[in-house]
Amino acid sequence: MKLKFSSTFMVLIFIFVACNHKKQELKENMEVKTAKKEVVYQVFTRLFGNTNTTNKPWGTIEDNGVGKFNDFTVKALNEIKELGVTYIWYTGVPHHDVIRDYTEFGISNDDPEVVKGRAGSPYAVKDYYNVNPDLAVNVENRLQEFEALIERTHKVGMKVIIDIVPNHVARNYEGKSNPKGIEDFGETDDKTKQYDVNNNFYYNPGEAFKLPIWKNGYLPLGGEKHLLIDGEFDENPSKWTGNGSRASQPDFHDWYETVKVNYGVSPDGRKDFSELPEGFENEDCKTHFKFWKDKIVPDSWVKFKDIALYWLDKGVDGFRYDMAEMVPVEFWSYMNSSIKMKKPNAFLLAEVYNPDMYRDYIHKGKMDYLYDKVALYDTIKHIMQGHGWTDHIIGIQDYKADIEHNMLHFLENHDEQRIASPDFAGSAEKGKPAMVVSATISTSPTMIYFGQEVGEPGAENAGFGSPTRTSIFDYVGVPNHQRWMNNGKFDGGQSTTEEKELRDFYKRLLNFTIKSEALMGNYKEIHSYNREKLDNYNRKLFSFVRWSENEKLLITSNFDTMVHYDLDLQIPSEVITSWELKDGNYTLVDQLYNKEKFTLKVANGVGVVNIVLEPLNSYILKLKE
């Protein structure tokens, strides 16, 4: 889930606001220098292994099929790893609402009127201590099947991330798998009060919940008759809705399938918990953990901490937190410091879209990484669509120079439009220069979404929602990915030539990034220098250098779809000095395809290299010592 910010707001923040935040001191900086880049592969778990190509709107499992944990075979996992992946984010694992009868396994049916789609939103979690029954071959053993997948993933050399959705739970949350001693959400709430610090939810005493008024021709299950579609959902008193709506009858556009979790913040904004002392943003996780040890915290805090520790015990290596900015930063200090005490290298990624809150959630909330959405992604998307300037990238990188390592880069995820969809770029090829810039411009991790590497356009009308994004609400097949999957052979046997070439590009790029020392080192843009010096260098191009003691890179990309550029690209004297190059000729070797060599001529302390950049082409050139 995500909030939207206008491009005008983004430009004002990132292009014209100077970054006056002090640089972090760092143990963390030392870690960055010795580490290598990470690559996260987000996979929508129920879609990955599905070979059914019917794609009937609102189709059932029988109509459209569904993927299983067991579809992630050792062969499949090895192919993902060989793409250059270090972490897999298995999206949609915790048990969420689904429209399918599993009552024989002790699972209650879910009302279609408070479920989005037929397969349900992964962000309406119904039972945090179990997994989606759709994903299991044997429903009774669904948890064991996921544990086996964790083990297989580890054996091939990758780590596992799953979702935790702290801001809200399914309207009909029902923790039937709770470990001994764990109470259900809301089980002991005082429902006569709108708010109590230890209530898990907010209530409207005396008011019953009413279903939203359906709009835009929408009907649950597309209008299909169903025993539970009766215009009612029993919830009395009504709870506040996940996106913060306090109405007993939420709007159709609200997150009506979920209820908001209470973290000890009263309706008037009062925080009924201890706040972090001044300067605590500079303290480590151990100090944060010690701070909370003798504090009484709201009940919801403890519940979510217990959930996270439970999954760590199952072998999970990290979490992606949905809409983290809707939860107080103090909770994250409590939660994440507890996680780090148990698993110091846990990978903690948060969905945060408010730039003013970035540093608080990193330093105070102890997040490892945040989405670089309202910044690099938005700007690169505009460039790919033909109405953005590469000049704007400079201001973005300057603004977040002190936190660049913490801002995870992506071009696709389950919330965003597919690059190849007409509403985004209309062509997967336009993602190539964007991906080079996104993956190499900083020390942060890179994330790709399954199917991105084969140009999936997200064109299917699956039911709830609209095309351009691969549906996360319904049972559907993913055509480009299915051709690569080749009925479980995972060898690209049905892929088109274009799809194979695109996947090869991603494979080459991502594998380079996870091995490169320079990409964890220094950065300097040379774009503005060349804009000033060269008449034929424009805002469709972007160039920068990355270097470490043992590796020096020149990276240049052409976002133009039609024009090739013959450039005498210049490297300014300050870079040449940092690289300790004397006047003379040096060889630069392309690292993507290892076919081309270029000559860097250094004269009077300035470097010049002649490069012909074809449309949508990029070079990662390494100085040959």
C-alpha cells in the first residue's frame, strides 16, 4: 500500500532543498566499505509457480490456477540466485483473507464484502502465526511447507524476507494458530471505549459497521452470487478502518477490508508511551533495546514484537514493513532493536513515503532501508516517460547523501505499474538505462519484481482493480514469466528472443553490482560538468563515476529512444586527481558485455573518452589498471 505525493512536491523537496543534515558517523560507514551490494527479488508467491494461462476475470483457483510453495524448486531457486539475487522477498505469505472454503481445516470462511478480489489482499492479514492455505499442497501442513521453502532458499545461498503489516489487520482477524499464551488481537479490548492505551483497535461505541457503498460498477466477486454476500458484515461496535478512516461506514476507496491497529496514540494525537530521549538517533540498537527494557509499552507493541520473533525462529532473515510511517517511530525503536538483539544481521525494509520522516525512521526507528520512491523512482519514471530531466537526479542524490545507503532502489514492485505497461513506459527496453542508473548510483540495495526481468506488461484483467499492475488480489497467470518458467523447467524454453535478451541484461547487470567494490565506495556525478562543456550532451543523458581503492568506474546512460550520441565525455580534474592518474592513455573496459574497450586520454589533468551511445544504451566502464 502507498500514499501518493505530487511530482511538484517531489521536485520542491529534492531539487531545491539543500541537505544540511550532518553525515552519520559510522560503524555503519565502515560496514558499507567492506560489504557488497545486495539484490532483493520480490516475488508474489501465489503467482510465481502458476502455469495456468486461462486468466478469466474473477476466476477461481480451478479456473485460473495458483502457485504453491513447492513450485520454488531447487532448480527455480538456483535460477533466481544466478540472476544476481541475494534475498528473496516472498510476498503474501502470512495467512490473509481468501474467498475459498477451507472449513474442513478449521479455517473460517471470509466474507467477500470485506475482501478485495477473490484471492484476497496480502495486506489484510487474518492470522499472523500461519501462512496462506492457498500456497500449500497439503493445507494441514502449510506451515511445514513454508519452513521447507525457507530451508531450500538458504541451501542455495539466498536469504528470506516476508511481510509484516503493522498498521492494520484483516477486519475479521482470527488467530487460530497463536502459540500458547498469545492472546488474539482485540481479545481483551474494552469495546465500550473509543480508545484505551492497551486496546488493540479503535472503536465507535454504539455504532455498528456498515459496508461501503460500491462505486464505479464494482460488485464483490464481480457480481457473482455467494452465500456470504448479503449486504452485511457483523462488527459491533465498529472499528476504525486501516487507512485511518473513523467512519462506521468507510468509503469505497478506504482500506475497508482492514482495521487500524492502536499503538497507544489517542484520537487527539497524544502519545501514551515513553518518547526517546534527545540524541537517541545517534545510539545503537543495543542502547535502544536497553531503553525499552524497563518501560511499560502498549499491548499492540508486544504483539507485533512477538510475531517478528516467532518468524525469526522459523528461519526468516528479515521483514518488509507495510506503510511503516503510519506507526509511531518509537514503536520501531522498540520492535527493531528487539529483532537486532536476536538477529543482528536481520534485513529490515520499510515502506515510507514522507521525505521529512526518512531520517527519523532510519536513525530513531532503526530501519535498515526505506523505499526510495518519492525521490529516485518518481524522477526516473518521469524520464522514462519522456517528460522528465536527468538533471533532477543530481538534487535527489545530494539531498539524501547522508542516508543514500539506506534508500533501497527499485523500478517495479507490486504497488507500481509494470515498466512495459502502456501507462508507464510501454516498453521494457526503456527500463535498461533506468536500471543501470538505479542499480549503480548508490551503495543501497537494488530490488526487482518477478517478471520485470522478462518484460512482463501486467495487461491481464484479473478482477478487482485494473491492469498495468500484476494483480495482487486475484488468481491470475503472469504470461511473460510463465514462458520463462516453461512448465516448471525454469529455463526460458518458451521465452521470446526479446525476453531472453532482457533477462540476460538483468543477469549481467545485477551480478556485476553484487561483486563490485567500487559500488560500495565513492560517487560523483559528472553530468553537470558535461552539460556545461559539451554542446551535444543533454538532459536525456546521465553520467557519473564510482570508485574504490581497487576499482574505478565510469557509468553513462542514454534515456533517448531515438537519438544516438557521439560524445567526447569529460572526466573533471578532481576525479582524475582522486583516481591518481597522470597524463597519458588508459584503457576502459565495458563490464556489461565485456566486448568493447575505450581509450581514456588524460591531458593537463582532465580526462576525455570518446563514446557512442546508442538509444537506450548504457556503459559501465572499468579502468584497466
